[in-house]
Amino acid sequence: MIRTVLFDLDGTIIDTNDLIIETFIEILKDVVPAPFNREHIIPSMGLTLEQQLQIFTKQDDVSDYVTAYRTYNRTRHDEMVKPFPHVNEVVHTLAEAGIQLGVVTTKVRESTGRVLRMFELWDKMGTVVTVQDVTHAKPHPEPVLMAIEALGADPATTIMVGDSPADIQSANAAGAISCGVAWSLKGEAVLREYEPRHIIHDMRDLYALVGLERSAGEKR
């Protein structure tokens, strides 16, 4: 029986995909040779911002690009982000059923808290682990293990839901149950290469995994 559900943030419960892609293209338009578009950006999504910028710019010191990214991203954030379908319903239902919830993300704490509060999800999370809280970001197991420890949970009864290989690798390495989301920009086929225990096609598919199966009519 699953007693704990951990969520990645970007691309999993919050649709920030277009914002992320637009921000990279805007701040790197005079840095990265053309063509530089979403197809070049998607493969690295799930890594830390610094790692992505190092890949794109081929530079080690990307501190100025990090600042530029966060400045631009902040100006466009509120008008471009939204939860994926049924996220609010599922999070609130799981919380009411006594399932422990948490977020494990490679975002920084300020922007993580901002978006979770925007959509009334912050108060439902028993723990929030950001890239600033760990020494090793996903795909290392540390972030997932930190969330599990903070909740007093058991890896064997914890599911980690994410849209990137890094989420699946982190969960598997932590001994948790890995779950990919089919709406990942990387595509379901790519996620399956990393051997997730589950793939969900609708956020409400989590009900069955935690033993809260709804009727087909109610679910769909």
C-alpha cells in the first residue's frame, strides 16, 4: 500500500514547459548558434538550471546566465504557468485520504513556493525539497531520500511521480516506487527506457495506485 506520494514540479504537476523553453531561447538568442529551439532544450529538462546552461553555452561559469534566466522567467511566470489537468483535485483528495505528500524539485525554493501557493498546493505538501536543500540533485537519490526522511516515510511505500529520467533514476536509486507521467515532453517511450515501475496517463490514475480507485464514470 502506497502511503506517501512525492511529486516533481515542472512538467509533472505544474505546466511550466512553454515558460522554460521561451526563457532559454530569449536569454541565449545571442549566445547559442542557431538553430536553437524547443527540440534542443527538451532532452536536458529535468537537470538543474546550471547543468542545462552549461550544456547549451559550453561554458563552466554560467552564473550570469542563471541571473538572466531567473529575471526573465520571473517577469513571465504568472501569466504562463498552470497546473496540469486534475492536479488540484488529486492533491486535495489524496491529502484528505491521509496520504503523505511532498514535492522534490530542481527548482529553487523561492519559485517553488511561489507557484505552489498560486494554485493552493503549498499547504497540502508535508515537505518540499528544492535544489537548494541538497548537495546532489536528481538523478542522485539524495533529494528523494531527504523527502522520505522528512515525512518519516518508508521508501517501499513511497511513490515518486515525475516527467524526466532524472526523477525515475532518483526514485529507483532511493528504493522508492518510480512513476513517469505520459504527458512528459520527452515522451513515454523515453521514460520507459529508465524502467519506471509505473506510467500514468492521467493524474487521476494515482487513485488506483494508492488504493482509492474511483468508478470509471466518476474518474473520466
